[in-house]
Amino acid sequence: MATLNVIRRWALREQMSIREISRRTGLARNTVKKYLRSDETEPTYAKRISPSKLDPYAEKLATWLGIEATKSRKQRRNLKQIYTDSTQEGEDQELIHIVSTFCSQRVWVKN
């Protein structure tokens, strides 16, 4: 994290006070002191793992959207058309929200 490097540089090289560093960074003085005392190069945070609503539908949606991506521009269906087709097939009513979320995350796009 760049903030730790900046704090250390200001404190050690430029002999800036802790109060001035906390004013410039917006961090509390206790936090600045903690960062100066620690040997960490950057703070570590636990990675949050939570299931997604998309998990049950992800493979099906990726297939649909992959097929749509291979079609020419004029033949592609938009989200509303995919939703209409899926409701006629008896899919879940919540599917349009899931499709729009899936598309907005751009998980299906292969770079």
C-alpha cells in the first residue's frame, strides 16, 4: 500500500511530525504511530468469500451470452429479449436481475 511508504518517508526522511502526517493523510494519529512501529510493508486483510446468487445460473448464462457474442450485431438479443425468451421457457422470474448483474460484472467476457 502506497500510504505506508508515504508515511514512513515523511516521518524518517523529511522529519515530519505525526500530527502533520495524520493531517495530510486523514488517518488518526494512533494509526500513524501504529504504522511507524510495525514492520509490515502493507496491511493484510482477510479475503471475503461469499456465495453469489449467480452461482446456480452462471454456466447457463455464460453459454447464452457466449452464443449471443458470436452472432452479428443485428442478430443479437438484448437482455429484455433474453428475459422474455427465458420466461416463456418457464425459467425463474428473478432471472432478468441475475442476467443484468451477470452482464454488468462482465464475467462472461473473455479477454
